[in-house]
Amino acid sequence: MKYTILIILSILIFGCNSSQKNMTAKPFDDNLPAFDKEAHRGGRGLMPENTIPAMINVLGLGVTTLEMDVVFTKDKKIILSHEPFFNHELTTKPDGKYIDVTKEKDFNIYNMTYDEVQTYDVGLKPHPRFRKQQKMAVTKPLLSDVFQAVKDYMMMARRPPLFYNIETKTTPETDGTYHPAPEEFIEKLMAVIDEADMRSQVIIQSFDFRTLQYLHKKYPKVKTAMLVEKTDKRSFRKQLDDLGFEPTIYSPEFGIVTEKLVAEAHQKGIRIIPWTVNTAAEIARLKGLGVDGLISDYPDLL
């Protein structure tokens, strides 16, 4: 009798704990892959970042999402670029010379027409931090051309569509100087996305909560990712409160990810996809914590 009671108690306790655990995690309300493998800037450890060759290259590596950044030209064309200016690490000027680090911000893309931007090369200069990166003559492409190139490749290779994680490069301090204000930025970005019929395949990510807030208000069904740096000392709950809604993805710098943080995100039905993870050891650690994907410069490691 004594052992029967102990068995019953054990079943009840285990059952209660299991039920509580299952009740704390909400299901994800999206159609993203179970584990999202994202090529950061198209996999810049392998090819010149934010270029069409980079995006095409990683399609054979099993990635499920192409991560990229977008900025505006003077004539309001949307192109791929991490900075709203020509980075000294990447750029060869039209005269064949390199840009000095102290002057790179003078090469403001928002003050150049698209045709002017196309005279600058971003693939020939040896990258000081990605020495295995393949070098080639290449320029910053239109977002619309990236959509078309990837679509054509996927159709030719008979592969299913994948996702595009697009970062809006905005800050309150540089509105009107390096980019349009969030409202105009989002409206013109969504126009390009809708022209390509990509609304269901895009995620819009940003460190600038204003961009995400406007997007969520006007286009509530579009997937969003909240980017967070390790210098942001606000709690997860405070960050969500400041954002004002629950994003599809919480995307923190990888070093701040803990088991508790993963659990907190999952309790709210939010995916957690850290950036930028470039070693096999760190990839294994984060997978062990239960993250829902990873963003890497070396998608071949994923």
C-alpha cells in the first residue's frame, strides 16, 4: 500500500510539472522553419556582403533565411548596404583608390543617386576581418533585383521559397541625413516588397523601435524582429513594454542569451534567434539552450 501511494504521488507530481511546463510556452504564430538558418549579410565570411553573388552562393548551403540590410539613395531607390555610407573596409572608389576610415561617412549614400552608387565597387578590396571571403567586382544591388535573382535561382533549382530578414538602418539622430524618417522608410520598403509579392516571405528587423512600431501599426501581419545589443541593459519585459507589442522574433546579440531568456521568449510565443554566431562551439551552446535559429557570417557551419 505504501509503495502504491508513492507511485500515485509521483505520477501526480510529474503530471502537474509537465502540464505547467507545456502551459508556459505558447505556440509560434508564424510559418517560419522549426530552426531558422540565416546567412548574415548573405554570408559575408564567404562572399562580399549584401550582394547578389553572396545571396545566391548560400542558397546551396541549406539556409532558410537571407539576412540583409537596406538603405536609400538620393533618388529613393532601396539598395542593400549595412551602412548608409560606403564602408572603408569594403569599398573601392571609381578612381580605383580606397576610402580612408576617417572620411567614410562623407560618402553618404543618401546623397548619391543610384547610378552614382553603381560606380563604387564593394567586392574587390581584401576584407581585413574575413580573409577567406571570395573577391570579385560587384556593386550594391537594388532590393528588387535581389528578390528577382533569388526567385529565378530557386525556380531553376526547383527549391521552395525562403525568407528574407531585412534590417531597416535608421536612428532618430540621422533622420533626413542618412535616411528618410521611419514612416517614409517603411512605406517605400513595403511598396518594393509588395511589388515583388514577397509580403509573406519577409521579416522586418530593426534596433530602431520606431520603425517596428510604425510597421506593426500599418502592416500588423508582417513578421517583425526586435534587434537587441548586449549594451542594452533593460530587462526582456521592459524591452517588450517599450516596443509596445510582441514581435515575431526576439533577436539579441548572442553573448547575452541564457536558458532563462529563451524560456521567457517562448512563454510569450516569441522566437529567439541570436546574432552573429560564427564558431561551431557557440552554435552548439546556443542550440543546447533551445534557440529557434541562428544568424551567422558562416552559414556553412549551420
